[in-house]
Amino acid sequence: MTIGGPLRKMLLTIHIVSSVGMLGAVAAFLVLAVVGLGARESTVYQAMDLITTYSIIPLAWAGLLIGVLQSLATPWGLFRHYWIVIKLALTVLALVVLLLQTDSIRLLSALPPKTLDATEWTSARFSTVLHAGGGLIVLLLAAALSVYKPRGLTRYGWNLLNSDADNNA
């Protein structure tokens, strides 16, 4: 099944907008996470929780679902090219890590005043910076894969190519 024309362009636009939106939201989250290292109040973490819940998570799901739908409904396919498989793996990995981190973000956002001074929260605070920075790198790598599309068919892609050649001969 392949789609073309306006529907394909609409899916591509939604995919690009959700991916770029997520990139921006993660960048804003990273800025707040760095500011949070020196914060004494949990308000910065409350803002991070809001960004995560209402921006990053929905945009991550949208980017993943639209990307899968797009690959299934276009000639690129989901498992034909290595760059798509790698991009899918990076996206799923980033989403899983994000979902695993939401509890610690919520916990930090719910801390009472002056609690952030305690050394027991230091690793959780550094974790937000580390994961946001890593997430930003993963998103930039996925964007680069989308633009450069390195050559290379998977075994499945080669089998499809050879079966199409056999059918056309």
C-alpha cells in the first residue's frame, strides 16, 4: 500500500512539525535542567514536568506513529533501508528513556521548598541534564539520518528488490 500526493505531503508535514517541535521542547527542557542544578526551589522542575507531560511526550508519540505510518504507506518502507531502521530504533529508545524518566521529573517537581539542597537529590538533578542532553543528540542524529539518507538496504530490502526484479523479468 502506498499513498501519494496531498496525503503523503500532509503526513510528511505533520511528521516534520512534530519532530522539530520535540527537538525544541527537549532543548527548552535541557536549559531548565541546567538551571535546576543551581535551583533551591522546585518551580523549575514543575515547569520541566509540564513541558514533558504536555509537549515532549505527545510530540514523541506523534513523531513515532506518523513516521511508522509514513514509512508503511510510502515506497521507503519500514524495514527496507538501514537508515529508517536505525531512526526507528533511536526514536523508540528515546521514547522509552523519556517515559522511564517522567517519574523522577514528577518527584523533583513535587518536592517541598528547600528540599533540593539535600545531597540525596543531586544525582536525580544531574540525571535530568544527562538524559536531556542525550535525548537532544539522539534527535539531532535522527534528523541527520532523515536528510542524508545513507545508502544501504537491509536483507529484507534486498529480497524485495530482487523479487521485484524477478517479477518484472
